[in-house]
Amino acid sequence: MSSLPTYYAQQMLNLHTRFGLSENARSLLSAHDDWKLGRISQDELGRIIKTSANMRQAIIDTITKVNNIMKKKPEEQKMCLDIIQACADMLTALEKPAEIKGFPLMNLPVEIRRMVYGWYVNAKIAKLAGAVTHPRILPKTPGCYCPSFVASTPSHQFDLALARTGKKVRDEFLEYFYQSFRFHFTCGCELTRRFETTGNDIMRQNLRNVKIHWSGIKSNEAFLLLARCHKLKSLEVVVSKCTSFYLTARETEMRRYFVAQKAPRLPDALGMDELLLIRGIESLTVSHSPLKTGARRSEDERASLEGLLRAKLMLPRTEL
């Protein structure tokens, strides 16, 4: 580092006028002094030089001019060498690669970070179809043959790259994500598959709003998983003729011997016992499968199931 006097001292010594330095050279020497005193970083000094070709040329011209003065006036040798060293410091700052630093997101207050997460997700959604409140985070489960009814509200699958930036950001972002949106699962198979993926503990601890079509061979497992979601507050259960395609173990055993029984009832559908284990729900509805009227159950069955679920699932969680 150059031992050149401070910029103020240079002015007092009339150094700039004596050596005939240009305005650009004087500006660079002032910036060099700021760097020595810690007012600016080396990166900032380098940026000052990079932004102007005239500034870069001024360094070369200053070195040439000072070198000629040093030859003509040996008594100015020390001051000339200090100026040349200062120019060398500036060239070092110019050539040094800038340190790329990420934005200190985690230094922001948690309220602002959650606002950032909201903007991120809404921007992702806007690219797909505008405002969507039913994110679909996985495609159709392989090997699942449950019918997919058209959802009454648009559902979309999108990539949450922000969740892969780091463990702390991932945990906090996914916590916000699962708390802020309503998740629509087309069958029990899809829900169980989602819980089997990485990050299922975060999902289980923060999931609050779910819409699920009661169907599939894994309906019982799906409802058990929902019973373990202690922050689940809103649940919509969609029923259809597919709901009773798979029956409870007891009903399956009975039908081996009582073959003349009528069509399966909703209470006999696989998952009924596990569904009744859920507690702490504040908003609960039972709805018909949309659009495909041929697959709908009767309104009496829907209303009866809703009454039963309201009586059981809306009990305090301590009752479980």
C-alpha cells in the first residue's frame, strides 16, 4: 500500500498543481485516500475505475507523467514513487474480481421475510394462471388408478426452487407455504405420496387447509396422516361413488358371506374409522365431486356425513 500523504495533505503541498495532474487523476487520488482510510472498500474503488474509460486512461497518463518528473527532478523521487504505488493499488483494485454476495435475507425481520415468500409464490402462480388458491405440488401418483375429477378451482403444479437454497430458508419458506395455501389432493394415494417425499415433517407440522377427494386404496393411510397434522384447521372432503370402491376390513369380510347385500354405504368405505380420528378442525365441509353427476352420491348421504364429521372432527384436539 502506498505511503502517499492524505488527499488533504496533498492539497496543502500543492502537489496536484506542481505535477500537473488532471481532474480525473485528482478524483482517483481522492478515492484512493478514502480506501486507505476505510471509507470505501477495495471493490468500490475498483468500480469507480471500471465505470469510466477516462479514469483508466488517467492512471496510465499519471504514471507516465510522474515518471518523467522523477527523471527531471530527482528531489521529487519519493513523492513520485508514492504516486506510482497509489496507481498500482488502483490497478490491483481494478483487476480484482468482485466478491459476489447474496442478499442477506435472513437478516430481515421475520414479517418482511414472509412478505418476500408471498411475493415469490404469487409470482410463480401468476406465470401459470393468475391467482390460484389450490396449489398442486405433485403430478398424478404412478400406479394410482383413482379417477381425477375436474376441480372447481384451478390447480397447478410448480417448482419451489427457493426451498433448495439452504436448510434455514427451506424450513421457514415451507412453513409459510403450507400455512398460507389450500392444498387439493385428488385421492388418498396422492396425499400419502406427498407425505413420503422429503420435507414431510415440515408439511405435517404446518399444513392448515386441505381439500381431498375421498377415494383410493390408501384412503385409510391418508386420513391417519391428516390426524397427525396438529395445525390442520380447515378440511373439505369430496365424496363420490368412487369413495366406496374400497371397503373397510370388516365390511370386506362380511361381504364374503353376505353376498346379497346392497351397494356399499359411506360408513363402510375404507378410511371411515381413520377419518373420525381427526380432531381440532374449525371449518369443515363435505361436497360432491364436481361436474360428473353420474359419479355423485345422494344429497342425503353428503349431508349425513357432514353432520357426523362436524360432531366428531370439530372436537378439541385434546379429545383425541
